[in-house]
Amino acid sequence: MDRRTVLRATVAGGAAAFSGSLWAGAAVAAPAQPGPSPYGALRSADANGIQLPAGFTSRVIARSRRTVTGTSYVWHDAPDGGACFTAGTGWIYVSNSEITPGGGASAVRFNADGTIASAYRILSGTNQNCAGGATPWGTWLSCEEVSRGYVYETYPQGGTAAVRRDAMGRFKHEAAACDPDRRVIYLTEDESNGCLYRFRPTNWGSLADGTLEVLVAGSATSGPVTWARVPDPSGADTLTRNQVSGAKRFNGGEGCWYADGTCWFTTKGDNRVWAYDAVNQRIDLAYDAARVSGSAPLTGVDNITGARSGDLFVAEDGGNMEICVITPDEIVAPFLRITGQSSSEICGPAFSPDGTRFYFSSQRGTSGSSSGGITYEVRGPFRS
């Protein structure tokens, strides 16, 4: 069975359900290499300054410090990590705010036809909320990217106060990805000598308590790994990443995405996309800019999400402001490029529950300031 077959997916309620073994045979596969995009070449920039393949269009959903169209809600500064959730006949896009102090997260609710129904705050009074992850039970885990930061469980539908989840550890949190098969949540750490963690809730569906573990392995980029319990998740006396001897170090953990058997995560310090095979408990490289033949199409590796087709979409923090696609055939190519915003970064890539709309933000927009963030939607013939 080839990877195109095993990576087929359906997306619903902010989580992906894949059939087959996502990383079957990948232990001996080379990292992805440049090639022609399945979507074709990028066209000239549209009215929003975005270069897209033929058949795709973009629109602006929200701008920092301006009211969201059709609402009275003012969109937050520095939009960052995001995800989509089913909401009645429509859906919700959630976005973090990577500022200190203030931070938090907001939501935009869409009607079935894609028009905006409302926008509102779901988390306030936190710091540097960077990325996070959706849970299978419909909540959004918003992560503080500060030393000894927390994870907050938020409620995209609104009307329920966010809850700080202390048991998930205190460290420079970046992203989270839920693995419903093993009933664990993977967590990345944005430090140059950071770790990959997993949290085992005592009761799946509740994050009130559980066990925090760290990945243990040698220095190799592929091979078997194990997990060890973090003695003190609070990091009160010793930082979490320094509590377990042999914990594997990753250079700037960023995005994190789980799909049937594999946790994909990125490291910005060395421009890599990793794959943790949870079935066989091993890691491998899915992409490494240093191992690309010729010019690397993907640099500034950051947030990551998956599509119904099994394609991975990886956003750049810097680079040349692209979102690149990594296909099941191990081809990496640009999917879109934002022009005129070289002092920004792309954040929060996420598909609508039906897989037909794609959301992301330019954190600092054309101004290069956190007050200039722009959140977009792209529509077009996405692969299924």
C-alpha cells in the first residue's frame, strides 16, 4: 500500500480521522524533496496580495484592531495558532493572540454559506498564546509560549469559561495534538533545546489530571524511542526539559498534528518536519531543508495541519511567506505565497470541517507590527 492510499483522510469537528497506517514504510523513506505541486504553479498576486494556484480565491476574514465584518467584535492583535470546529450547520475558526500581556484567543462563527455570524472572545488575561490544538471533544487547547507557561482548555462555542490545565505541565508550550487511539496528547516546546512531551489524562475527555511524559532517544534523526515520566510537571525547582536523563532535544518545537498513528511536528531551528510513529514508537524525518537537492522550498518551518487528501500544509515563519504542501508522495512545493509582508509570519492554518475552506493568518501583516495582523480564508478545488 503506497502512502497516497494510507494518507486518505476526512476532517470533522477540528480533528482528522484517517484510515490505514499513516507512516507505513516511512522508516526507510527519504525526507520529502522538491517537485511539482499537485495544485500547479502560483499565479500573480490577487487583490489581497496572495499568490494562489489556478481555481483558488482568497478573502480577508478579520484584521487586528478592527471590527470583524458583520459584528461588533474587535479582532485581536498578533493572530497565531488556530483550528476549526463544527457548529450546527456552520463552523467556527478559533485563533490565538500571541501578545504579552493580554494574549488569549478569539473565535469567528460562520453560517452554512460561509457568511460570518458572530465573533467573540473565548480566552482572556493570558500571555503569548502561540499555537495549540483541537480536542476530539470540541475544545481548543491554547498554549502559552512563555517560560513555565500553561495550557488553557477553551470552549469555541462560547458561554463556558476557559480552564487552566496545570497537569499538562509548565514550560514554553507551543502546539498540541490529540491521539485518540492511545488517549494521549502530544505537546511541543519552543526552546532551542526543547523536548517533545505527551500527556496521559487519567480519564480521556478530562484534562483535570494525568501523567506528563517526555520522549527519550539518542541523537539520531530516526529510530526507536521510549517515553519517561516527568517527575515534576510544574517545573518548580527544575525545568521540565531537564528532569529526565536522555530526553531527546529538538531545536525549537513548533506545529503539531496527529493523524491515525502518526504525530507530525516541526522544528524551526533546523527547518525540519518530524514524524513520530506511535504504533511502532519511532521517529523519522518527513522533511529536512538541509537534505533538499537544490534550493529548499520550505524554510522558517512553523505551524502544520493536514488535509482530507493526506497532504500536510506547513506555514513559514519568515522564509518567503509561503504555505507549502508535503504530499503523500513525498513531494514538497509551495501552495500559496503572501506578498508585501516580509516582516510577518504565517500562522494558524486550518481546514473547515468539510475540507473546502482553508484559514490562516499573517501575524503582523503589511505593517510588521502585532497590531497589523490579518486573517484569511482560501477557497478552491482542494484534493480529497
